[in-house]
Amino acid sequence: MAGGLAALFDDIAALAKVAAASVDDIGVAAGKASAKAAGVVIDDTAVTPAYVRGLAANRELPIIKRIAIGSLRNKLLFIIPIALLLNAILPIAVDIILMFGGAYLCFEGAEKIYHKVAHKTPGDKHSDPEVPAVMKGPEAEEATVKGAIRTDLILSAEIMVISLKGLIDDGNDGFFRQAIILIVVAFLITAVVYGIVALIVKMDDVGLKLAEQESEASQKTGRALVAAMPKVLNWLTIIGTAAMLWVGGHIILVGTHELGWDGIYGPVHDIEENISNGALAWLFNTGVSAIIGLIVGGIITAVVLRFFHSDDHDESHDGTAAAH
């Protein structure tokens, strides 16, 4: 009996080791998959703080929480099941989805640049960006949450599909294994992105608290934080726009290769391979990707403005004519 019990314990210990190794393996795979989507993660982190600007301070964290829950729901209920299903049935669809998502990121980045240069505000022509959202009532808060979750759906789809492609490239086969790893990635990415976002948007409140302390050093630090945060948020907008163009352009560049056309990817890859310095090679690839993103995004923006914003254009002309 004792011998049988000892053998049972040995079996349990062996199974525990296998399970622990499997968990570690999944953790490593999830970490690698998340890293491959780092560009879009940076984009997501840089874009999201803009949605809570102008909101009451006591509503910032609850709104970030709602957006984070919506983001996680997007990933778990829609993006992961659809991506895994398409990968199992029609693998090329994953590349096509990536290409469309990349084109959308290019469009978002180029449109932001266009509106910045043209001194126009994206979105509804009746919206007033100078009026803080806290003055517009609960409807504005609800619209903010829905808009953020809608944008996050695109970015999350890119993150999860890139992660899935990374798993496939690293030899992580099997529907259920991929599903488990992607679920881990979903929780990890959501926690990182919205944890950083929460920290960013509350830094001015931290600064105010520090400024109220008796210590002169705390007061200086607090005032510096309060003064710096508007600049930080503006820089995040710039970084987010640049990341959209870079990531979107890179997805399209690699996607053309994955779909069998090397007209652009081939020369870029050859030049990159001939650059001995790794950092310079990365900068070259990033620069080319950003240029591709700007070109593709500019074309889509021109088409959208020409064919989908014509009503706004006509109304503005009508208004001018009436004024005369």
C-alpha cells in the first residue's frame, strides 16, 4: 500500500511538473506574441487618453474602466473566436484582415495630419471641441465611451491578429493552445494599456496633491507635473499618429509579401539586409513603412473626403452663397 501511495504521489508530482512547464510555456508564448504587436499596443496606449480629456476628474477612472471592459469584451467574444475560426478554415483571410486593418490605421493617421494641417476637427461638423465634455452632460460621456470602444475594436483586432500570426510563425499549432495563449494575451495587453492610460490621465491629480504638500520639493514636483501633462498628452497624440502610419504601413508592406507580391517588400528587405547596423536597419524599415502608411492613408483620406464628405462641402458652399 505504501509503495502504491508513493507511486501515486510520484505520478501527481510528475503531472504537476508537466502542468507547470505547460503554464510557463504558454506564458512565454503569450509574452512573445504580445511583443510582436508592440507597435499597435503603443498606438492604442497613445490614442486612448484623448478620449477622457475634458471629462470631470472623478469620472476619468470609471470611464477608463468601462472602456477597458469593452476592450476585453471585444477581444474575448468577437476578435479571438473569429480570428481562430478564419485561421482554421481559410488562413489567407487572416492576412487579408491584417491588410484591411493596416489600411484603416494608415487612414486614421493621415486623416489626423490632414485635419491638423487644414485646421479642421475630425468627426461631426456640429461638434465643438472647445467645449469640455463635462459641460455637455451624460450623453457626451456615453458617446465618449462608445467612440473609444469602437476605435479600440480596430486596434484590438490588429493586436490579436498580429499575435496570432506570431504564434503561427513560432510553431504554436493547435486550436485550443492558440485560444488559451490569445486569451492570456488579451488580458495582459488590456491590463498594460489601460493601466498606463489610467496612470497618464491621473498624473495631473497626483501633481495637484503633491503641490499641496508642505515640502518645497513636493510642491515643485507637483507643479512640474501639472504643467507637463498637457504637453505629454499632445506628444502622445503625435506619437499615436506616427505609430498609426508606421504600424499600418508595415502591416501592408509585410502583407504584400505574405500574399505573394514582392514588388516593394523585396527591395526593402534586400536593402535592410545589407545594412550592418541593426538600429539603422530598423530605422530604415520603419521609415519606409511610415512613408507607405502616409501614401496609402493619404489616398484613402482623399477618397473619403471626396465621396463621403461631399454633403459637408456642398452645405458650406450653400451657406457661403446665402451669406453673399
